Amino acid sequence: DVKVTQSSRYLVKRTGEKVFLECVQDMDHENMFWYRQDPGLGLRLIYFSYDVKMKEKGDIPEGYSVSREKKERFSLILESASTNQTSMYLCASSLRGSDGYTFGSGTRLTVV
Amino acid sequence: LAKTTQPISMDSYEGQEVNITCSHNNIATNDYITWYQQFPSQGPRFIIQGYKTKVTNEVASLFIPADRKSSTLSLPRVSLSDTAVYYCLVGPLVPFSSNTGKLIFGQGTTLQVKP
């Protein structure tokens, strides 16, 4: 089974801090994604990557950046955390042309 | 961009068949239809995917009419453990640039299975 591992399950950070959310997948998938999920808004795509060092903006990239230096790792960076970035963050990966995404368990980030 | 519309919630009883319909009027030629299941505090889990007609696996069936403007996820004989949010997703298998193809999760359908 493909495993997508997110480094933290729960995280509390202060406003203005730089925050790194790490995601690692172990099945050589080309595509990786970062979503955030908020009540009433569903899942919204922040960034995705379809190859090493490649990245594409999703629907809500503002306030975020990403890094994909290695195929198995896709990092989401909050340059200066704000309270409106309090959310559940979900990482996913997929094979190019595959029949579905595999999601991680999520990181619940609280910015105070 | 292909937007999806699903019922916000549905109730069912154990042992019944549940059908959840998703509308996607603007589906593109290269878009596939994928359904996910999500339990609280977990990431979504892939259930089934199709392009046209009918697809069946060990968990569910997916019915897609010829015009592809809607699809129906069918869960046979649901149990209490099928209580979850179900998402209909429409998009290409390979993500293109953000200008040409994006995968959009709808609001999802909260299915409550009662004993």
C-alpha cells in the first residue's frame, strides 16, 4: 500500500512564525498535492507538483509556498503564519495517469 | 472549470442501497470522475473512478450516462461504518497547468447510516 506520511498530526504556531509542513510518500509517485480543508468550504487546492522541482499554483496559493527537491518529499511553507491559516492541511500523491490520489492523515494547524 | 454539485446530506438505514448523484455540467472531454470517502480526522480515501458507462469494484458502483453531465455513486447494503462524507471529483488524470485543468472537490455529501 502507498503510504503518504505527514510529519505532524497537530501543530500550534504563533502569528508571524515561518511554518514548514512536510509530506513524504514511499511509492515513487510523480504527482503531489497540498490541500486545506475548512468547515463549509471543503477541500481547496493550494499547490501541486507533477515532477521534482516543478510546482503549480492551485486555487488558494496566497500566503504559501512549496518545495519539491526530491521526488518523495513535498513541503508546504507558510512564510509568515496568520490566524486565517488555521486549518486542516492534507497532502496527497498519485502516479501520473493513475486512478486516484492517496491522502495523508492530515496536519491540524492552529495559529495563535 | 468543471464544478460539481452534490446533495449536502443523506440519511439511510443499514442494509439499504444508497445512491449519491453528482452533477458536473461543464465536464471536459479529458476529465474523469472520481469519488472519495472521508471519515472525521482522516484524509479522503479513493473509492472508485470512471470515464463513461458503468464501473464496479468490491466497494461500489459508478454509473455515468452518455452525456457525462452527472454520475451516481451506488453503495450496496450500507453499514454503520459507511457513515462518512463522500466527495465527487472531476478532472484530468494528469494535472495540467493551473490554467487548463484543476481538480475541484465539491462540498461533499454527508451520509448518515442509521441502525
